[in-house]
Amino acid sequence: MVAGEPSGDTLGAHLITALREHLPNARFTGIGGPKMQTVGFEPLFPMEKLSVLGIVEVLRHFPELLGIRQQLAAHFLHERPRVFIGIDSPDFNLDLEVKLKRAGIPTVHYVGPTIWAWRRGRIDKIRRAVSKVLVLFPFEPPLYERAAVPVAFVGHPLADSLAKFPSREVVREQLRLPSSARIVTLLPGSRVSELKQMGDLFVATADIIAENVPEVLFLAPFVSRQTREMFEQALYRAESRTRNIQVLFGHSHEAMAAADVVLATSGTASLEAALLKRPLVITYKVAPITAFIHRRQTYLRYIGMPNILAGEFIVPEFLQEEATAENLAQAVTNLLFDATVRQRLEGRFANMLAELRQDTATKAAKEILPLLGGAPA
């Protein structure tokens, strides 16, 4: 298995747990993060080596990434695993899957590459790379079926877990937050490269909001000490006047659930906020050359998954040059004071949650087992 980022680490951990119900003695090895390791995964390389963002950033680390992929290929070709599961990270995993499938090793790509958004030409490589693609969203299977790629919709594991999450009132009590406070949760990103791009912007946005809404309380959860420290450094650099920011280590779902409004960097966090039925504003910035290439190759008018699932703009998005502190602060403040819009969004998000809740890990495991012959390991 190879997972290259925190969201993939979560998917991998759920899948390992489901597979162990059928294969209690199986070993899982490759690249994975702390959640996968908690359920017995054996890492060959640290996941952080793969957690780079954007075309420019990937090019900078390309020699190291290529070396890791070559070493993994040699290892798996020698060990001959019963199946290889690439979890997202298609730019890294697809080439590895091509080599392994050619050698007769069954390959599964878990999380379909976003051919519905950009780089549709990858479908030929995907056909060569995989024995099956497991997709998380209901609009994806027809795209793969038309290209004769074996595919299965398994839903999204976040929908399974977040459907059971406590209410905003309960979470606020757990976090000892005032029940009547106006709370904004800041999610500038889970990767170091995202914090470099977004950290200062989020601090500047919080300062403007606090000037206009003095009673506001901010929550800023981080998944690693490094990203937390980077955000704290951004606060220090800006000499931030906002003293009511609680920087948390972990507890990201609790911080989202407690919020009136979430400000999120586009990615898994925006889907998490929607599945928790929290109104949000989405933003994103990458290196200019990365943005130029994406704009020339993308097929969608929006990048946030809540908008993609809705098929229309229901959540504000501010990208690249539009991602200014002034724009973000205004959008967040508007949501804070518009209960009607917040309630309408919560209703749309409840429908998304129901559609994506499919007992994903169990369905994914059942799709993988036939590739192994279904026999216990």
C-alpha cells in the first residue's frame, strides 16, 4: 500500500481494519502515516516524503520521489504481494501500478484520479495501471466504464464516521467553549507546502474579521507539530492583534463541528466541513506557474468538493489573486450574520452526507477480496 498524504492515511487505516476481518494474518507494508501504523501497517518510507503540493513543488523534489518509487518497485517485484493498493497520490502511484500490474501483481487504485476535473488523458494510463479503481463519488463510475476501466463506487469513509459526530452544542461543551459564541474555524491546510502558501493569508483574514466582529473566537487545529508551529510563526510575523485564536493539536473535526463558519483551504477539509453540515468558505493558492497549468487543463468552474457534488456554486470560493484577506474576511462575516443562508447550506450538506454514506471500508474490502481469490492470508 502507498498513501502519500494525511487523507490517504485515514482511508488506508479504515481499509486495513476492514480487510483484517477477512485476512487476519495479512501484512500491510509500503508507505503510510500514523493512522495506518496504529492498525499494524509497516512503513518502508516516511509518508512526509510524498506530501508535496503543486507542480513546481513536485519538480523540486522529483529526484527524491523518483528514487523512492524505484526502490518500492524493486521491493514489491521481489516480495510479490498478493495485491498492491495505491491510495490516491496518482502522480506517484500510477507509474508504480503499471510496473506491478505488468508483472502480474493485482493492483487497486483507491480514490479515482480526478479525470472529471482535469487531465482526462490519464485514463489510458489508468487502464494500463489498475485491475480496479475504487471511487468515492457517485458521478465517477460512468467516466471509467466508458473507458473500459473496472470501477466500483464505494462511498466516502468520512461520511460513515462524521454521520455519527456529536452536535455543535455537545462539541462546544466538550471543548469548554461558550455556547453562544460566534466561532470561526481556520483550516489553512495539512501540508507544510500549504502552510507556506496559506498561513499568512489566514492570519491576515482573522485580523480583519476580529476588527469587525470583536467577540469572534477562532479555532485553528493542526495535524502535525510542524504545521502548528508554522501557523504560530505566521501569527508572530504579523504581530497579530487577534488574541482570541485557540491553536489546537489535533481535534480538527471537533473544531469544525463547533464552528458557526469554517474557512478552509480546498481539499479534504472542505468536504469534511460539509459532511459535518458546517457553512464554509473555500480558498486556495499555489505557485503561479502551477495555477497557470491547472487553469489550462481544468474542466470545472469550481474546485471545492461541496460545489462539485452540488453541481453549482453553493459555497464561496476564492482562488489565487481573488484569495485576499479582504475577500475572505467579507465572505466569512457575511455567513456569520446570515442565519438563513447557513440553514440552507446545512440542508444541502445533509443530502450530500446521505448519498456518500455507504459503509465505505467494508465495500472497498469486498471489491478487493476477489483479486486475492478471497482466501484467508
